[in-house]
Amino acid sequence: MITGKPLFTVEHIQNRVKELASKISEDYEGKELFSVGILRGAFMFFADIVKLIQIPMTIDFINVSSYAKTASTGEITVHTDLRDDIAGKHVLLIEDIIDTGLTLRHIREMLLKRDPASLKICVFLDKKSRRIVEVPLDYVGFEIPNEYVVGYGLDYENKFRNLPYIAIFKKDT
Ligand code: PRP
């Protein structure tokens, strides 16, 4: 079940997304971006932020999922890879949440081998206390406590992704 008040309301989210988009627009001025949404979780954050980034860009998606989140060897499955070549491009990975760091580390290492001109990471939620591997983060929306969160793309058993706000989820006991 969803508990209490939203952790982040729609307004709260939209304000922070605007701030992140302004900073990204400033940092990439004069360049062209290759924005990558990491599916499925990032679909909503991705759609919101790219609308506000004022830099010419192309977009692409990568669909991955992680398994065994408590093991440092956690397995990452790439269901669908990028469609385009990223060699020489300024790649910005856009992700909903970082937890252990295993997913982003895997994607980052995989994409760096393809020789992008640069590769930065923008993540909306950072559950820092759960980190197993370090990943350099360039843009972070909010740091959050070690709670299970749903909404704004984030799921519990693939549900609740469509909620426009972020809430804490507790399993019924
Ligand atoms: C979630 C989330 C991140 C990842 C973060 O994805 O969207 O990609 O977990 O966890 P990590 O830092 O511990 O690797 P999930 O594998 O649940 O797939 P989804 O995006 O399709 O929900």
C-alpha cells in the first residue's frame, strides 16, 4: 500500500526538474546532446526533463533490468540496446533512481567502450545509503532515505509507475 503523504508532490517534482533542466542547458551550451532514457523507470522523468532542456538533441532509449539487488555481483539484463551509434556524441544518461549503483555502472561501462565524446549521468532520485558500487553522478534531483518508493515511473511489481507523484510503498502484512 501507499503510505501517508507523497514524498514528493507533482509541484515539488516539476520545480526540481526545471532546475535540473536549466543547469543542463547551461552546461551543454553550444553542443548537441544525445539523451538516453533508461527504461522502464525513467520514462516519465525523461519525458519531463527533455521538454525543458534548451539544447538541440537526439534521443534514444535503453531498456535494462537488474536482478539480485543485494548481491554485489547483481545481474543486469539489457533487453533492448540503443538504436544509434554514440561515437563522438555528448551522451546524457537519464535515470529515475540509483540504488546499489549496479545498473548505472553496467550501462556506463558498456557505453564508454563505444567512444562517446562525453558521458554524463542525470538521476532523479539517489538512495545513497544503499550504494554498493560508486558511479559518478553529474545531476541529482533528490537524495532519498532507504524507503521503497513508487510513482513517477517507479514501480512495485510493475505497478504504480503512472502516479504523477512519488510515494513511499509498504507491503501489506
Ligand atoms: C530500477 C531503476 C534503476 C535500477 C536502480 O530498475 O529504474 O534502473 O533499478 O537500482 P540499482 O542502482 O540497484 O541498480 P529495474 O531493474 O527495477 O527496472 P525498471 O527500470 O524496468 O523498473
